[in-house]
Amino acid sequence: MIRNLLKGASALLLCLMFSCDNTTADPINQNNNNNNSGGTGGGTTGPTITGPRILHKITANNSTTEEFVTNGNVLQKAIYREDSAPNSFVIANVTYTSGKISKVKIGQEINGAVPANNLGYDFNITYDSNGKINNTTCSATLGTLVTYNSEYAYTYDGSGKMTKIVEKKKNGTTYTHFTNYNITNTGDNITKMVSETGLTSDSGVPDMSSAMTTTYNFSTYDTKINPYTTLPKTFFVIWSLVHPLNFSQLSNNNLTSFSIQYGSTPIVASGLTYLYDSMNYPTSDQSQAKKYIYKAL
């Protein structure tokens, strides 16, 4: 499924460490330079931004890996490059209702066209009276075939921080699998996410004896501004459900070290580094191979 495909792409993007004038190329046009979208330092182009900004794109070795298409501060589309094939992208289109994200539709694009066997997710989001996400549904598809549907429920602590998401998958009207996303917050950063995945009864009761566990330790953060916080948080909640390594993008600060343990397999660990501008936003990693490009608001 696309979940496994994207999980590998997500890990690569983190370890290598898309708004807009509506002229942003779709898919990413890596030969275009937008001289109005720069930050300061780290080899980015364009004027220094000293006021409000929004993340425009991320590049690695001069090739765009993520692009965020926005109109003012409204995210319209996110484009992620895949490494599985040349000119292969994951496109996430965002829909709003009454000013809030109500739908995120994710699919593939290869050589400018949707493949016949397109792997996709269609998320619908609802909110409680306090404006927090309380329910999400997702229809997962392969081409035109619906492969499964998911329902998500959300739990928050007394301070309003998200602590758990429960996903239940079903085939038709019969529930088949569950995933618990157990979230640990330290201050305004997510420092751990433990996912438990297993089977359910036909009515949706989890069988915890069947659960397989994956632990994401987001061990340390800097004290600077996470560029993803300039974009809507709801989008990255949904994006994290597609591949959970991205839960750290919901944190206020920038992840500097993390590890992943899949079941009983050895821990995979990595470290991240940054250079910053005078306003405490990352502009690149220390090698300047990965760069963060912003647009002024």
C-alpha cells in the first residue's frame, strides 16, 4: 500500500536533512527559481524575510523534495517527490469548509499523469465545538477500487494536546484491523509515538494479543521555530496518519535526533542538524545540502 511506500520516502527526507503566486509548477518544476520565496542564509534565494512567513519548499542537493502551494496563508496543495521512480510524486489536495480543512485527498502522479493503479487516500475531517479534530474517515483506493475504509477517533489531555488516535479499518461493514497511535508530549513537542496494530472482531473490538508495536522516539529538539508550524497543523495530523514518522512535524521546535524500533527489530537511529536565520527559522542543514525556502506573508 501507499503507506509503506510513503514511509520509506518520509524516512529518507528526514535523514537527508512544496503559497504561492498560483504559478507553482505541478508537479514540481525543479528548473524554476522563485526569487521572492527565499529566507536568509543557508544558500536560499530571494530577499531577507524579517516578518511573517510560510514554508514554500524544501530542497535536497538542489532538487525539490517538498513543495507547499499556498494562497496567502492558506495551504492548497502539498507535493512530495518519491524516490521510487523518476518524475514520481505524491500530491495532497486540501479542501476547506468554513475556514477549516475538511478534506485531504492524497494520490500519485507519475510523469505528469495519474497512474492507472494509483494508490490514494481520501480523508474527511470533522471538529468539535472547540475547533479540535474529533473524527476522521478515510477511503483507501487502488485505481478505482476501494480497498478499505478507516475511522479515526481522537483523545486530548486537559491542556488540549493530542494524546491518542484510534484507527479502525473495515471491509464493507465488517471491521478488520486497528491501529492505536499513542502520543507522548513534552512541553510543545511530541517526544514519542507508539503505534499498536492488530486485528479486531467483526464489530471493531481490538484483539490486543495480535498487536505489533512500532516505537518512534523523537528524542531531542532544538529551541528554534519548526518551519512546518507556518502551515496548517490539521494537514500534518493527516499526513502523519499516512506515515507516522512525520508526527514530529506537529512539534513547535525542530527535531535533532530520533530512533525507530519496529517490533523486535533493531532500533534505527539518526541525527539532524540546522543552520538558522536571525529570526530563528532553519535555512538549511549544517552541510547546506538540505535547504528551507520561505515566502513572506
